[in-house]
Amino acid sequence: MRLKTIEQHILDQQRRFPGVSGDFSGLLYDIALAAKLVSKEVNRAGLGDLLGTMGEVNVQGEIVQKMDKYANELFIRILTAGGKVCAIATEENENITEIHEDGFIGKYAINMDPLDGSSNMDVNVSVGTIFSLHRKRSAGPRGSEEDCLQAGSKQACAGYVIYGSSTMLVYTTGLGVHGFTLDPAVGEFILSHPNMMMPSQCRMYSVNEGNAAFWDAGTRAYVESLKAVDPPTGRPYAARYIGSLVSDFHRNLLKGGIFLYPADCKDPHKPSGKLRLLFEAAPMAFIAEQAGGAATTGSERVLDIVPAKLHQRVPLIVGPKDEVSRYQAMTRARG
């Protein structure tokens, strides 16, 4: 099979739309460039004094890791160049970063979690970057929060990078899901997983069962049902939970599994779920649906939610369609 770099793949996709400016393609390549630099630092974080905390608390009320700050600043610095972007919203910053470089106003707004799972880095667990692109819709001369606050169904692109035993970039523009593995020998992302599809057969589940006391009755019943013997295999579902969304999602995308972070209905700190709609749930939902899966909050399709604020949180249940439907049926039946 002919090797194809991510740049070649993006250009091939661009040719399907004659007359486009090329800004979108350039923006994806900027993301790939930033990901290479983050990957380099992640792989040497313990040697470069990038492990540990900054002694600061971000807008989410979470302790800022050194790598969080590095990745956040790096992505913003790279993505603000070139006039392709009008606004950037990240999990680390309370407000958007407006872009008006030398009078150029880009056509796209970006929502992103620059380094998902960073608190696990000191124990060498895989971490990742999640990103989502929307077309500018505000009428003003600059980008605005309005450009970032769009329903997931309006995404022009969504993807993630996983920094693990290898570094992979996975993305979709609504024309299938494609995965690229970084070849460190040549410094290029190479197409390794074309047209990725989530296995329809679900054999594992990913959930933090330590929160079970806070779940509603339907969620508790559903998770207990996964532990029962499955007639076709004679075995219960396997429990696989890493605690890094990118890592759990990536494994389930490749091997077939359901990920759950339901609302903690008895926990006043997380009544609407823990994961951020714009930075985590919506991008992953778009990828899942393009790979043949589904994503819900338990009561509604994630991609249908129109966000009310940048850091809005939602429950997230994502996996094979039939399994997500079974979860919804069980939670509805128990009120």
C-alpha cells in the first residue's frame, strides 16, 4: 500500500471541493504541527521539568498541570498565525481568544481541550488533545463567543490526538473517520487507519464505578446488567477504565466498547455531568457517529445540544448504536 501523509490526505480531500480557499486544509495541518510538538514534550516530560502542577487553578476549578499550560499556549500560538482562525476557546481559559492578526479574520472558530488527562501523566498514562472546528457565523469584523457556541451538529471537523506508545491523530470532516500514526523517524503523520468504524458488537464498558452511589437507578441497573453472563460468549462484559477520555474512547473505537460518564444526580458539584460539551463531548460524539456509533446524554443526542455557555458540562454515553439505545431504554424505564 502506498504511504500517504496527513498532508497528502488533506489535499486529496480538498480536491473533492473545487474552488475552496485551502484555509481549512491549512488549519488541519497547523493542528498536526502543534500535535507533533506536544508529542515531543510529552515523551520527555519527566526529563524537562514538565510534570507536576503550576500551583494555579483554572476556570474549571482544577489544578493546572505544567503540561496543560504548555499545550494550551502552544496550540494558541500556532493556530493564531496565518489568518485562518477567528476565535479559539479552550478548557483552560475562561473566555475566548479573539484573533485579528494584521487585519485578517479567519473563517473558523476552534474549541479544544489542549491536553486531556494531564493529571495522569506522572504515572505514564496516555493523554490527548481534543479539537473541534466551526465555521464563523457572527456578522462582526472579529470572531466572537457566538462562533464557538454552536451545536455539535454544526461542526466542520472534530478530532483528537492520543499521545501513547505511539502518537495518533484521528479526525473527521463528516466524510468518515481517518487515523494517522506519527512516524518519529521522519516526523510525519502517516495514514494508518483509513475509514475507521466502531465495531457494532460491544464487549467492554468504561465507567468510574466509584461514583455509582451518585447515579440514577437506571444507570446502576444498566451497569449491573453488563456484569451478567452474556449468552453468546458465556462471559460478562469486560471492565476497562483508564480515566483519560481520549484513551478510553480510542480503545473503544478500535475494539468496540461503551464509555459512560453519567450525571452524578446526588453530587451537588456535578449535577449536570463532568465532561465539557464543547471541548470533549461534542467532538467525540461527532467522531462516534461518523464511525457508525452513537452518543447521548441519556435523554438527548449530544450533537443536538445548543450550548448556553463555553464551559457547559453534560453527561456522556458513547459507543455502538445498539448499546447506547439499550442504555437509554433502561434509564427511561426507571424514570
